[in-house]
Amino acid sequence: MATTNINIRTDSDLKVKAQSILADLGFDMSTAINVFLSQVVYRQAIPFEISKPLNRTKTAKLGGWEGKLSMSADFNGPMEEFKDYM
């Protein structure tokens, strides 16, 4: 198999971070890029989903608790209720 060179430009900080993670996985940058390109050819597509980031709001971070939680205007009231409970 004949080999060829590919020159790419990337952010230097991104490169260092990626190299560190890849090294932990036992890959060098060249091997990782070859794995990526092999998957592109095999799948005839980019081998992962590309989408816009989710718009994270305070309610989105609550998971399934939306509408089930409420904030008390008076923090002493709930504390008194808690003391009565105890």
C-alpha cells in the first residue's frame, strides 16, 4: 500500500489536548486520523453525528423535575416545616 502525506492546520491547543487523549488510548495522531478516514470510507459518511449544541437552560438541567419544584419566597417557612417534621 502506497502512503501519502496530508497537511492540516488546527489550533495548537486543540492538537495538544487531542494528542494527550489519544496517547492515553494508545493512538498517535496519524493512526487516529487513519481510523477516522477508514470509517468515512466504510460508512460512506462521517462516523459520528454532527449537530448544533443543545440550548441548555436552567430548566433543562433539572431533567425530569421541571414543574415539580418550586422556590419558596420565604426560606424560614420551609425550615420551620422541616423542624416540625424532625
